[in-house]
Amino acid sequence: MADASFLVRIWGARGSLPAPAATNLIYGSDTCSVEMRCGGHVMIFDVGSGAVALSSHLVAEGIKNFDLFFSHCHFDHIMGLPFLKPLYDHETSARIYAGHFQDNTTCRQMADGFMAPPYFPVTPKYFDADIKYVDFRPPETLKPHDGIVIRTISLNHPNGCVGYRVEFGGKSVCYVTDHEHVPGRENNALVTFLKGADILIYDCMYTESEFDHYRGYGHSTWEEGVRLCGLAGVKRLVIFHHRPGRDDDDLRQIENDANASFPGSIVAATGLELAP
Ligand SMILES: [Zn+2]
Ligand SMILES: [Zn+2]
């Protein structure tokens, strides 16, 4: 029988920069990296600092075939790329996707630009894996493997960003981070995109009371996440892209507040596993 399992694993949930501190042990300190496993296929969404632990996990499990999807390439989403050990293994096959560019930049140019002296000594030329760099433009639909459909949408973020909706075996998980909403204006395209999803991993960098101060920074609020879940009939909200200054107490408070308005909401923590 075909493997129908669908697993979501959070390897890093912070936004902007890692925040290691004794007060951040529960929700973790690493930046954005999410693994989704559909029928045994490994798909990675962003490689922030959380990808370092993910990398060790892939090596320990002997995973030599995966797809990596970038939402965009701000530091907190790409800083783990040079530390993804399987990319230095000649037995690995990987596809790396990017679709957020607003000019003719390619995914390969993005990797070359990020891993370049004098900022970093190792360039992508040192990757021994068989890597295919894939460029796309939202709303293109991606089909990385039989039975896996990934829809894409452009998000409102400086330098562009892509949201993903992964559909497999009748379940769907949306990864929508680094996106600023416009208060009071319904985003019909996004609501349609999220319609009926089982899980929404959403940019909840700010609270509504902080939001006014950070207009134009390209981020959203957990309150907007709750609103979107209501409008689109999403079953579960995963609060993601935590503001670096938030400690465990702050995040627990947010989890309580979000649960009061949308029961079942979860604050993403490093190591959290979910089945849609
Ligand atoms: Zn970010
Ligand atoms: Zn960003």
C-alpha cells in the first residue's frame, strides 16, 4: 500500500534572527525552517538557523533526496543553507525552488550571491550533490512528486515572498510567512488560497496592539491569522515567525490569547510535530 502519511515538523519558528536565551527554551531560538513529509517525500520550507538541526536529522536518517522551497531569501530564511550537510554529499539529489524575485534573478544566482566571499568562504560550487535549481512565478502550481500538489501565491513583503499550500492525500498545509496584511481590507486572493486548509502556519510577528508601530515592515499579527482562519475555514492556526524579543512567557500568553478566540491555535516551537 502506498505511504499516505503527512507529517509537519518545525525546526525553527523565530523571525528576523536567532534568539538563544535561557528564557527561550520552550519555544526554541532558531529561525524559520519547516519540514513536511508526504508519503515519505521530504520537503523543506526555508532554511533559517533551524536547518542546522534538520541537517543532522537528515544525515542520521540517511535522507539523500529532497526538495527545498524558499519563501524568499532574507537572512532568517536562508542562513542555514551553507550548513545543509546533505548538499555536500555526491549521493544526494535535491531540487531548490525560488519564486519570489521581482526581477530576473534566478534561484542559482540567489545561492551564489548569498554564499560568497568575503562574507562566507564556501560557495555553492562546493555542493557535491546533484542539485536542480528551479525558478517559478506564483501562482504557478508545482508538482514535485506524484500525488503532491503545491500551490503558490505572492505575499506582501519587501523584496517579494511566496506562500505555499501543500496538498497530499486529501489534506492541506499552508506555509504563509513574511506577509503584511492591510487592516480593514479583505485579501480575497489569500482567503481563496487558504480555503478549507487543515493547517495554516502564519506570520504572527506582531500583536495587533504592536502592529501600527511596524506598518511597512512586511509582517502580520496572530489576530489576523485567527481572522483568516475564520474567513477561509482553516482548521488549525500555527503561530509562526516569532518576534525575536519574545520569551517563553510572552509566547505562552499569545498562545492563551489566540486560543481564547480560536481554540486549537498553537505557537510553533522547535521540535513541534503535527499531522494534518
Ligand atoms: Zn522572516
Ligand atoms: Zn522577510
